[in-house]
Amino acid sequence: MNRTMPAVSFAALLLVAPLTTTTGQEPPATIRSDVLIGPRSGGGMSRYYPGRWNLLRLRLINRGDSPATLQSTSFASEDSSEQYGRIVWLPSHAALETCYPIRFPPKTDSKQNSVDLRTLTTRADQSAEVLVRDDWGKLEGSNLLPLTEPRAVTGIVRPLGFPPEEREYDQVLELIAASRRTTFLPSPVHEMGDAFLPPTVEGFQAFDQFVVADSRIGRDEAALAAIRLWLASGRRLWLMLDQIDAATVENLLGESCKLSEIDRVGLTTIRLQWTGTNNEDRIATSDHERPVTFVRVIPGDVEVVCTIDGWPAAFWLNYGAGRILVTTLGARGWLEQQPGLPPQLHGPATELASQFFAPETVRRPLPKAMEPVVQDYVGYAIPERRLVTGLLGGFTLVLVVMGLGLWRCGRIEQFGVYGPLLGLAVGAVLVGIGLQQRQAAAPTSVRLQIAEVLPDGEAAQLRGVSGVYRPDGGPAVLEGIHGGWLTPDTTGLAGVTRRLLWSDLDQWHWDNIQQPAGLRVAEFETSSRFAAPFQVRATCGPDGILGRVSLPAEMHPEDAVVVTADGRIGATLNPDGTFSAASAAVFSSQQFVAADVLSDEQRRRARVLESLRTDSAWIGYPHEPMLAFWTPPLEDGLRFGPGLNGLGAALIFAPLGLTRPDPGADIVIPSPLISYREGRGPDGSEPQGLFDRRSRQWQERSGPSAAWLQCQLPPALGLLKLQRVSVVVRVAGPVGRLELAGWKDGRRTVLQNWKAPVGTLTAELSDLTALPVSRDGTFLISVSGGEPAPEGESEEMLRARMMQKEYWRIESLSLTILATPVPDAPVDTALPREAG
């Protein structure tokens, strides 16, 4: 039996079916609406999560003889001021199912486990809102929705209508349940067995991880576009190739994953090979009575985790800020069944589960500097301090002179009349000046965007802050035509009912929003599609990074930089599309724009970039090298009404797309492309915590300390032979001694030694044979500092020295490398031998 059916777009969610009425009975209500709740409803959600977007599914019925335009609105009974809904057109004698996003506020009571959802349906095609009664005469529907605090929420696309005797999907659920038990998470997952998958990214926002175990998602364009945006924002996706076809992967990831499927075989003996956490090679063998499906594929540039006879069984790849786990072995191959016990993970599955279900980092809040920068764009000004203080000072002086004059004339009682009149006059002058300043600025809309280009280059995720300035208050226009959402500032609007209404897949508007006079800001998230693909390709050359960028016509780049989690390099974009970022143009930690004198616009840009570097939520961004530049705001589909002066900027982040340089030519790898973390040394020494990779900070020490750094060159550059390693170190405090070393002939080999170092130190390391580079582009270097205790030191001297602790710290360490690409060694082009 065919277990799948063609997926459809959002428009086909309108399942229109003819209805008939039963004669001889009292006719039911003409219009009926029902909220659908359960594992096959609400976009696959059986529970709802506060603080996240959830999808609410609704069934509408029109038993009347004429079509109707209906507006369904839902809200929590505890607070009806914020409502969410949808406007639909329904033919006569028809029914449809539709959905719309809804977001509940975070829980204020930890014991709250449900929310009373109220739903109203009105006739939107009439001059005034007319509430629709249900079959029982009620105007308002009530549903109790279960609420759960979000904790590694996992969703899965399940097959439709699979026969009960087929247990392959049941074993998929057993594998996910066992993986979650291993990571101390509750077992349930949200099965999306509904015929229609979420058509917008808001329908996936409740999930931290998502598992694709059915190919129907590959034929649903709306769901594919939504899940790409969801994944690129930093989530995790699991593709089970034994359950889906290669076309689904191609439709989902495009050029991001070049996957060649060879064939599918059944294995009764499985021999998994992988590298353990201690870098030791491990093997796990299992036998099965029924063959386990194994898909033999040749992947592109991926991180292979384990293999079966040379064929990849599991591998990772990146997609924007997200991570994708791809498994080619059926679920039973990763499980070990013990009598009387639930299935347990087998082989490397435990390590895979710990990475896939690792605690999800909360979505990064927008940089704190963005709202002040938006305010800075608006052209109205507060009256100058000199003017205000001059008026008040003159007012005080006149009061004193007038009082003395009246006292000398014996009419001091008149001071009680003239004093208040003079105060009113000065107040009227100040009010007039304020009104003049406010009216001098034209109504303005500002958009400050952070745009992250998706790996396929066809669209970008947009997040940011918008600001609308109006000299006079009144009704506000807030609408979107590209989907996404915008959260208005509701300060001072308590108790006012406002509605977010969707009229199509990507069209929405806020209803009943009032804007007081002045500036109001709002956060937004949406997407923007490009007329032509956005592509960046780069490599390393003799002076640094060289590349070519294909930009959409609407972009006019300025102040370009190459950005990594470890630094920034000023970039030069040429009119012919080429660009360069020389190693000599590496920015200092306090530099963000390549200019000696900054304009007002460049100062705003520097404030945003500095906030990205210093904000704790953004440390470690971006996850891969990016080309970043500034351009006028992208078309985001947000509309704020006519007559507004448009201002703002967009900060574009596009994956750098590093490629391998030609073998034989010397290349320079700038320091921001070289990352490092503290690791286990070749002598067996464990990490000492001298360098914290998560915060990118070196730790303070009062005595001798050492660390082995695992340095990572860009893997895309291929195997490299080091020609020169230049080091720049900045230290603070009485280090006494600072030493760099490598590993050669089974022992630690000193490469550079400084006595009593101060400030910034530079060196070119000798004997590069002590820094062997592995095929994945890693090498080890030892950093040690602090003066060791003198030989023969007495206990009294030791205690005295310990009482006078003097702290030192490495403030920064950077490497710049001159290397030569090594040609690939000849490989056997024959396919790996058949397994099992």
C-alpha cells in the first residue's frame, strides 16, 4: 500500500466540501466553527508552549445559501486584549479547515498547565461585526489547551495511513524515545500525521528539533520554505534516509548537500566504526534476523561520524546556524534490545543523541544597541539645554527683581498675582518651542535589519527593530505582505483589544492599534526573497582572502568586512564583483569600520557591530565565516501607512563559501579564520581551563599554568603544509615567563620563550615540524605562562609567596599562517565493498 500522498501548499488547506441539510429537523446554525485539538491537529501539536508561536487549526462550516467572509479570533480567557485570528472566504454549503499562528505569553504561575482558549467567529462581510452562534446558540467557543514549558521539543513528520503490520515507523519512534531517555528528556514527541504540514515558519517555531521520516514533506513547497527558515535560525534537523528518498533531501537542501545515492541494501550483520571521545577507534557489531535497511550514499563536504565498511552511516552538516544529522542506517541498527527492558542505544548512537538533543540555546535576542540606533535616525530634537536653562534662569531673575521692586514700593502683596502670570507665560513659551520642534520632523519610518542569507542564496532571514514617528497620535497601520510577524509596543495601551489577523499565507495586519504622538518601536521577524541568487565564493591567496560575490541588484554594499567568531577583516568590494580581505586589514578588538573618521551613519553601524561582539547572547556569532556589509533596508513586506519618510539600514551576513586554492601556490590565512580551543595534549594532559572557548576569554592566573590549544584551519582549504606561523600575544600582569611549544619525536618542543614579557609580543615560530597538520586541518600548540617555584624553596618562602598573589592573564592570542596546499594523494576510485 502506498503510505504517502501528495503534499499541498497552504492554499489547499481550504478543504471545501459540499454540505447537505437533513429535512424534518430544526435547521442548525448557518455558520459553525470548531477548534481542532489533538496529535493530528493544530499543525501536529497536541500540547502548546507559552512564549513560542503555535499553530491553531480551525474547521469552518457554511450551511447557508450564499458565500460568507468570516473572521475567527482566538484569545486566552485570562487576557482578551491580545487576540489572533484569520479572515477567510467560504462558499455556500461548504466546509474548510484552515490554521493561523497564535502565541501565548510566558507562564506567570509555574503550576499552570493549561489555558482556556476562547474563539469568536464574526461575519466580516457585513457593515458591522456580527457574532455567529453555534448549533447550541453560544456566541463563544471554549477549549482547554494543555500548556507545557518548552524543553527540547521534538517534532516528526510521520507517514500517512501506513498499514498496522508495518513496524518500521514504530521503530523510528523507539529510536527517538531511547535517544531522549539517554539525554534525560521525557519520551513523547509530536507526530505530524496531519495531511497538511505547517505552511509558515511560525508553525515550526515550537520545536527545537525536527525529524523527517516521510518523503511527503519534499513535495510541499510551503512547508519546505518554512522549515529552511526554521533550520537556519539555529535549530536541529534529523533526516532518516532509510525512510525518505534522495529527492526529498535535494528539494530541502539544494546545493547545500550534494548527495549521491548508490543503492539500498539489507544488512543482517552491522559493523559500525567510529572515533570515540578520547580519539580512539571503536567498533560495534550487531546481528539481526530481519535485514536492516542501509542506504549507501556518497556525500559531499560533510562531517562523517561513523561508517559501515567505508560507507557513511551517520554524518553532520551545517545549514546557516542550524545543524543537520543524516543517518543512512535503519532505526533497528541503532538499537539494542534486552529482554524485559526498553530498547537501548547501540554503538555511536549515544554520542549522536547527546549532540542532537543537547539543550537548545534560547533564540538570541536582538542586540541592545539596535533600539537606540533606531531612535537616533529620527530627526526630531529635544529643545537645547541652553535654551531651557536660559528661560528658567531669566524667569528666576525677573521674579527676584520684581519682588524687590514691589517690596520697595510697598506693594509686595501684588507679587502673588504677577508671579503666577509670569510663570504661565514662560510655560507657554516652552510648550510652543516643544510643539515647534516636534512639528519640524516629518512623519518617519525606520527599519534596522539584520539579514542572514540562507545557504541556497535565494532568500534571507530578517530580524530587526522598526520605528514609526508621528508628530500627532492616531490609528496606526501595521501590516505585512511577506509573512513573518511584528510585535507592536503597547505601552500605555493596557486594556485595549488588538488583533493580529491573517488573510492569506503571507499577509497579515494588526487591527485596532493606536499610536500616541512621538516614536514607537517594534521588533519584527520576516524574510526577503531575492530576484537573483546571492552567492559568495572565496579562497585564500598570497595576501589573504580573495573572492567573488554575486549581489542582487537592490543591494548597494558599503563598509564590508569578513566576520568570524574570532575577529573581523576589512574587505574591499570592486565594481566587477570581486573582493579581497588582506591579512594586513585585520581589525583590532575595538575597530568595526575601515575608516579613520566616521560619519554619523558609520557611527551607528559601529554601535550595532560592537553590540554583536560584546552582547553575551551573541558571543560566538557567526558560526562560520561570513561576508558582512551594510546596504539600504531590504524589502521586508512591512507596511506602516502612506506619507512616511523611509530611513534605516540592513546589515547583511552571507556565508563566505570558502573553496580550496590551487595546490602549490603559497597562501596566507588571516588570524580570524583560525580558531582554537583548549584540548587534551599529546602527552595525555587534560585541559586546565586556561582558555574558555565559549566566552572567548583567557582566564586569570596567579601561578604557573599551561594549555594545549587545538588550532583549526578552515577545512575547506584542504590539506596544508605550514611555511610560516606568526604569533601575536598580548599579556597583562607579572607573567614572569611565557612559552609556546609543539610536539616532536614524542616530546614537547619549545618554539618560543619570553622572559618577563610585557604588553604585545610578536614572534615567528621556528621548527614547524613540531606543528604537524592533520587532514582535517588541525594542529596542536602549547601555551604556558607563570614563573615556576625556585628549586630548594623553603616552606616559609612558599607561604610568603602564596600570601602575595600577583595575577597575570593572556589578553589575546592570534595566529597568521603562510601555507602551501598539498595535492590530494591518489585514491582508489573503486566503490567500497558491499557490507553484510
